[in-house]
Amino acid sequence: MKDVSIDTITQAFVDYCAKDTDPRTMFVLTKMVEHLHAFAKETKLTHKEWTRGLQFLMDAGKISDNERNEFVLISDATGLSSLVDMIGSQHEGTSSSVLGPFHILGAPDVPVGGDLKKDNDGATVVVEGKIRTPDGTPIEGAVLELWQTADNGLYSGQDKSQPEYNLRCAMKVGADGRYALTTVRPAPYKIPDDGPVGDLLRATGRDAWRPSHLHFIIVADGYRSLVTEVFPSDDIYLDRDAVFGVREDLIMEYIEQTDTSLLPRDLEVGTNVTVPYFKVDFDFVLVPE
Amino acid sequence: MKDVSIDTITQAFVDYCAKDTDPRTMFVLTKMVEHLHAFAKETKLTHKEWTRGLQFLMDAGKISDNERNEFVLISDATGLSSLVDMIGSQHEGTSSSVLGPFHILGAPDVPVGGDLKKDNDGATVVVEGKIRTPDGTPIEGAVLELWQTADNGLYSGQDKSQPEYNLRCAMKVGADGRYALTTVRPAPYKIPDDGPVGDLLRATGRDAWRPSHLHFIIVADGYRSLVTEVFPSDDIYLDRDAVFGVREDLIMEYIEQTDTSLLPRDLEVGTNVTVPYFKVDFDFVLVPE
């Protein structure tokens, strides 16, 4: 096509590609270019705005390194990460939610009922629940992995003052599918806002806060792995999560208790529980692979 | 909005932004996110594809520096640069086309009829024409800036073996609006294909070639500045320009001549013309600002 015009350029892109291009690649690229071009046309994007957008991407590249990926953060802050996550997990099990950048491999095994709180500051929380199928059948041998911030809003790994693997564990459940552990209440924190994503948030009057949450990965033979996070119902950032991670079924109630006799003693929980403590009940529902 | 879902996430993005956000910023960002989300939904973008896309951007960031901007190249190779260019120049004047990365400031003044060929290898070309309004009135005092590749497909600035400002000039026209110069025929060249854009081109069976072209900027008081490029009608890459720059009215005919008496001697062209030479006639039409 010699004469590329506003009306023909999208088709020109398609025509320029080889006929034997991998069909899925071609489909995704075609849709991408269709939307990119439609965006420019509908906004009558100016040269100055185009330049600004490219500078935004250059700045994202400059601030990114092995430790920080500003492109993931752009995807997070525009809702793309959460959307891709939801698209990939439409089923009757527990909703998935973003993995985030703070997961590390090698969390220590902790038995059901174990204690993660140890010497950590912060409110004591006892989390208990079942890993089960949609019809309630316990999933024996499922492994739950948990990671969370300390009371200061930082993860071990980010915060050199915390012991390695602080507030991280892997826990294998038994025939009853039950898990339980003692930990501290996680804290809200800000996504990194000293780069282009921070500029974007400020330009639109958004703040960088995420509601506090516990991250989980649940893995069991024969079931779809679940990557998710759960949020306290009373978190002040619940309805404006900077990365759009909150789902209705991922909200847990932190119920304050003063009676330690309510603890699930059969699971050996409670060796480090002081009153008052928060009790959280939350089941994870997995679907077959 | 607590419960973000596939159906509500686009509106959640809008709702999270402050009501007093600059209206144009809000409009452009809303359209961007609408299209980004629609793209993900229509393709049912997988987590693996999303990761691949983010890696593509990270790789673009890594290969970019002060000399190379892979994000501009992504924009070029997807047609976005050309589209923005066309959106911004819908008028009855000569079409604009991409500026490209090879323009440098400070090109030497050359009088009308001047010689750029000097000791350059390659076919001799005499380019002649008028800078005028749509109704044909000459635009006195207009300044034409030209830059182009040498016969090896490289621009001075890229190619240390060429003299500084080789095949670059600024030329101010007189009351008749006429410009003329002797130069060499430019050569096709490839856009940089050793980075992520190269991967994209290879994945879709596209090549990285651009048809040969002469770059021009035309500036005149009271008129819209014109940034454009003109292409020979017989270039083999004319209908598959890697950056979608070709417009019907930007195609020039290279006509082979053996008779130097046809040269515009009144403009002092021809001091360096050998036969055969190519003659090109091309007018630039500017519109009032």
C-alpha cells in the first residue's frame, strides 16, 4: 500500500504482516494496533501529547532495573494487571488477585497452627479456614503460602531490619483441609510513586496507597493454583486500591476477641496469642484443573 | 469501588481519578484505558502474553539511550507516529510525514541552485520546484531544509566517514518561490532491527526497510511549518515502508536525462552535474497558519 492515510493505516499494518504469521500473534497484534490507532483517532492525539507519552515510557525504562519494573507498575495502576488476572480466572472458586512484586521463593515450612508473629510488633491476628472444593470437600495436602507486610508496611526482603523470610511461610494442610496461623495485622502501603507512575497518579489526584492485605498462593495436585490476596473489611483504602486488586469475595472480617478459649486449640494455635487479638475466618475454594 | 470486576474496572479507573483533573488529560487517559482494557478483553489476553508484552517494553527501555529511542521506533513500526502525523496535518497543503531520528540542527545555508553532491558517490539528482500556496502563489523567503542518506544508506551524523553536515542544507527562496539543488540519489535503509522492534518485525514476516527518501522541513512566516519526506516512484520498498511514511502526494518521479541543456541554468544549477542525471520536479504547498 503506497498511499497510507488515516483511514487505511490500520489495514496497512495488517497487510504488511506475512500471511504465515502465527495466528494468535497476528490476532493479538491486530487488536493491539486497532485499539492503538482508534485511541489516537478518537482523541485526535497531538504531536505534543504523543511526545509526552513516549517520554513517559522512556522515563519508565530509565527507572527500571532488576529490582524495579515500572512497566508492571504502569500495568497495575491502569488496572491492566488486575483485568488480565480476572480474565484468566473466571470460575466458581476463590477470586485470584495480583501477585505483586514481593513474593520470594523458599518460604519456610510451618505446621498448621504455627506462629509467624514471633517478635513482630503489631496487632495479633489468628487466621483460620479451610482449603476446599466448591462443594465443601477438604483438599488434603494442599499447600498454602502466605506473605505479608510487617506493621511498618514493609515486606521482609524490602526491609533489611526484618529477619529473612519474616512473615512468610508455606503450610501443608491435612485431611480436614484446615489451616490456621498466628501473625500480625498487615499495614497499608504505597506503591512506588517516585517515578512516572507517581506522576500519573498525581496528575489524576489519585493516591498511591494499597489497602492492607495478606498474599496467598494455594497449590494442590489436580486443582488450578490460586494466587490471591485478602483484605480487611475496615481498611480505609479498600475502595481506592491503587492497583485495583479488591474483589468482594476477598474481603475478610477482622473480629476483635478477648477470649483465648475461642482459639482452635486442636490446631495448636495460640502459643503467642495475647488479648485482644483479631480472629479472621477465611476459606479458599479451588477448582479442578 | 470495593468489588472491581471485569465489567466495572474501566469505570473504576475513571472513578478513582479526581474530579478536578485537567479535562484533556482525563479525556486522553480515559480513552487510553478504555482501549487498553477492551484490547485485553477482546483478546482474552493470557498472563503469559501480558508478561511477554511487559518484557518487550523492558527490553525497549534497556536498549534505549540518548542516541536511540526504541519507544519511538515501536510507535513508528506500528504506524502510530504516521497516524499522529496525519491527524495533525489534515489540510490542502503537501502532506507531512515522519521527522525521523536523523535531523540535526545547524545545516549550512546553501543558495538556490547549490550543490550538495560534491564528492559523494551515487547517481546525480537535480531537484527543482516551487514553494507555494495552494493557489500557486510563490512564498517569498520560505526556507527549505533538506537532509538525506548518502549512497550507502547512512546519514552524516551516523556515518563518521562522511563530512559533518554532508547532504544537509538550508536554502532560502526568492520572490519566485523556486528552489533547486544538485545532490545524489538517497538509498533505502533499514530501521534498527537488533532490538525488540526487530523481533516484532521478524515475528510478523515484515522487513525493516524504508524506501529511499529526501527529508524536508519547510518554514515560512505566516504558514504552517511542513515536516515531510518524498519518495521515488520506482523504489522497491514503496509499498511496504517499515514506518508507514509514504503518501500519494509525496511520491516524486526520478526522470533520467542525458541533456544538461535542460537544467535550470537561471538558478545556477549544474556545476557538478554529469550525464546521465536524474531530474526531479516537486513543489511544496504550504497552508496559512
